[in-house]
Amino acid sequence: MSTIKRFVLLIPIIVVIASTLFVVAAQDEDEEVNEFGMTETEMLARGEYLVHIGACVACHTPQKEEYLTNELTVEQLQTITWSFEESQDIENQFLAGGRQFPLGPYGVLVSPNLTSDSTGLGDWTDEEIEAALRIGINRDGRRLYPLMPYANFYNWSEADMQALIMYLRTVPPVENEVIQTGPSGEGIAPELTVNIDELPQLPPDGSDQVELGRYLVTYIMSCGDCHTPLDPETGMPLVPDMFLAGGQAYEGPWGIVYGGNITPHETGLAEWEAEDYIRVFREGVRIDGRRVVFMPWQDYTSITDEDLDAVIAYLQSLDPIDNEIPAPALEDIFIEFVEDEE
């Protein structure tokens, strides 16, 4: 048992992330089944799945060299705005870190290298990786800035956490020494530790569709990070009872957009049908036909139909919250509507 499992949670956390069901790989009859009822092949497949729908790729894979300039073309800016993953060097630097996040007066935060290289996680123990993920403590004792959603990872099931770590061990090493910049996180993160007794062994099995959707939305997919108003200093929700009610502003070359209200209120998604949710997750296109801005929809395209149905069921089950979101103030070149195919 890892040393992290002996810790105790000292303060309550409001978690905002999301997850999914097992993606079952072909099972080799000779493979042993672990304590979670899975083979190594199945665990690795699950870990790879979680890396994608958990948005790890979006934050920890650097952009292609042609995008690392201050003189981007209109086409490049549009790609970053509508389909960010297409600007990333996934082929050569998958999860190698180095993506920059400007945090205003706090400076620029750079995502770390998650590959198995010594400049990444190569020298880390499983316990150190789990501590960083669940409670935001680096192996050197430094607290991670809340932009890393460790409060979300806290409630991942034991099976999912171990699957993710196992998969990260298999990511090809990429040498990329990422220099820590921006805020250190010291004094920002709450004093958190982990109580193993609070953690589920397995994710929901799908027999309760809404419960599975809650696990995915709340703990794995980070939906609340963008769709709940946040305190810029702590990274924690400003108003807990506004979970998923939107309003957080995001400014970039596109102009300003706001995290939408994704509760089933008339100021949110009350008019959305299942196909409208599916379209935004699978194609990055809103109910009105406009391409979404800033949403990492490409990370979610690998979600299984069963998991996506559960996500939709959960979102539709939420209590509706009245929160009128300001209209986006988009530059003209970042407004594009996609016509429905007949």
C-alpha cells in the first residue's frame, strides 16, 4: 500500500472534474487478473483512455514549432482557437510538457514533462506521482498551483489512479527539461492529505447511469474547472452552489468567452437534446452551429458512447440554476458557423 494512503483529509474539498467506464482491451488468457479484476492489458488501455478524456494531453503536450512564434497567421490562430489539439506536437512530444499558461500578475506557468524520461517522471515513484495528482504536492515538497486540478484527481477510484500511473510509465521518454516559472503555489493550496477509506476501489459500473455521469463530469473530465466561477487566487469555486452554472471569463486572441451555464435551466442547456450534447463533444459545434471557442472538445472525442450517454444523463439531472451568461465578445475571424448536413 502506498504511503499516501495513510494520510487523512484535513479539510473538505469541492471537486470539479470527470471520468469514465472501463475500455476493455482484448484479454490474454495467460494474463493475471489484479485486485481490481483487470489484466495489465486492460489497465493500460484504461490509463490511455483516461489520459485523453481527462485533458492531460491538452495541458501537457507542447505545440508544434511553427506555432511557437509571436507572428502567427490567421489560420494558425483559428486552429488554436477552435481545434487546439491540431497545433500540438503529439507525434514527437506527446505529454512532454512545456505548454505555457499566462496567469497575469502571477507570471507564466509551464506544464511539466509527464514522459518516462529523467526530465519527466522517469525518476518518480508511484507514490510521488499519486501525491502530485491527488493532493498537489511535488516530490520536492512544493505545492502545485491549482491550475493543476489535483482537487479533482483526489476522488479518482484506486483502479483509475493505478491505471493512469501504469500508462504514464509506458509513455516514450522525451528529453525536455521544463523550468518552473510563475507562482510556486506555496501558501495557495489547502492543506490536503488522503484518506484511503474515502476512496472507491472501482469507478461506477454504469448500472446507475447518472452516478457514472457524476463521476465522469465531477472527477475525470474537469468540466467544473471551466464551467464554475473560480477564485483567481485559490483556483477554488467562488460560489459552491453555482457548480456548473458558468460565468468564468476566458480572454485570448479570440476576444472574451465565458464558461457556459451547463445546468438544465433556460439560461443554460434547457433546450439541448441529446444530439446537441453529442455534437459539441464529438465535433466542437454548439447547438446554434457556431464552433466552440477554448473548449478542449478534441480531448473528449475518444469518450465511449456509453460514457457520453452517462455524462448527458447526469447533466440533465442537475438542479437548474438561473445564471444568465454574458454573450461572448469574439473577434470576427473567430466566429464561424457550421451548416447542418441535409
